[in-house]
Amino acid sequence: MPGFLANIDAIKSKGVDTVACISVNDAFVMGAWAKDQKTDGKILMLGDGSGEFSQAMGLTMDLTKNGLGVRSQRYAMIVQDGVIKDLFVEKPGAFEASTAENVLKHL
């Protein structure tokens, strides 16, 4: 989140209409996260409470053994006119593919 907030103007200057964050959480958690991160309407926060979107994307991971249930993998994507143009899925434990800087390079 911090990287996308720091780069929001550069991302928008590339013609991006909406930057969104989706997480397997409910709307209340997403609202609290937005407030904590001071997204101030810059990033659209979307709750995928039951993980249905993540499952439909094939991007879930089962962390039940860790007490977390089914969660979403970390990823970023570029969508143009409803079509996924680029999908950057992180390897477990990594934080490179889904960064704002990487997305910005591909815009």
C-alpha cells in the first residue's frame, strides 16, 4: 500500500483511472485499513470477504494450518477495459512482482 500511495501521481499520469486494493477481508476491515493508511480516496479498497473473487482468479492459498483459512496470494494486475493485460503474482515470501514500482514499469 505505501508504494502505491507514494507513486499514485506517477501511476495516474500513465492514464490509470482507478487504483484498487482487494483483500480477503470484509468492508469494515478494508475501511479501517484505508483510514490507517490514509488512502483518502486515492485507492479504492475492495473486500473479498468470502474469497470468491480470489478463487475465481485461481489466486487462493490455503493457510488453514496456520490458523488463517483460505487467503489470497499477493498480486498486482493491470486491467484495461475489463481485460487483464498483465498479472504479477508473487512467489511465497517475496515482495517484488506486486510492487507499485514494478507495475509502473509496465504501464
